[in-house]
Amino acid sequence: MELPEELKKDVVEFQQLQQQLQFVAMQRQQTMLQLADLAKAAEEVEKGSGKFFRFAGPVMVPKEKDALKKELVSEKESLEVRQGMFQKQEDKLRERMTSIQKKFSEFSAKQKPGAKGAA
């Protein structure tokens, strides 16, 4: 059974969408882990006292508690925005994949013996 040219293109697009979805899901998961790490750091800063240090590349630099708390809040907000962006991308990719799957199903139904419009 030869696939129509349009369905061949859909197969290629579907495979690309699968790869994109996997990549976006991985990025979203990494962002979730970063958010969890930030929450833990914020918790430790809140209950801690004394000197605080923060990595700046490979170097640790001293930070005031209030300044560090502000940085953590800012990073959290930024990560939450990224998280939302990744979720929207995932939703759009899944929606497009569902649309293509529907085309595949319709084509498959037409190919079955006895189906209306079978070639």
C-alpha cells in the first residue's frame, strides 16, 4: 500500500514533532528540578543565619541574607515563566501530533476492505 505524498510528509512531521516534544519535555523537567533546588535553597536561607555564600561561576562569593533571598525569588520567577513557556510548547506539539494521528486513522479506515471510499 503506497501512502499519498501528503501522508508521507505527515509521517516525517510527526517524527520531528516527537523529537521536539521529547526535547521540550526534558527541558521542562530540568526546570522543575531547578525550581525544587531553589525552593530548598530558599528554605535553608530563611532558617539560616550567619554568612551566606553563592556560586558565581566556579567561585563562591559572600552574600547578604536579604540580597540572596531577593536573588532566589527572582530566579524562581524566571524559572516559572520558562516552565509555563515549555508547557505551552508541549501542549501545541501534542495538539499537532493528535491532528496528524487523526489523519492517519482516517486514511487507515479508508484502506480497510469494505470501508466506504476504499481504493
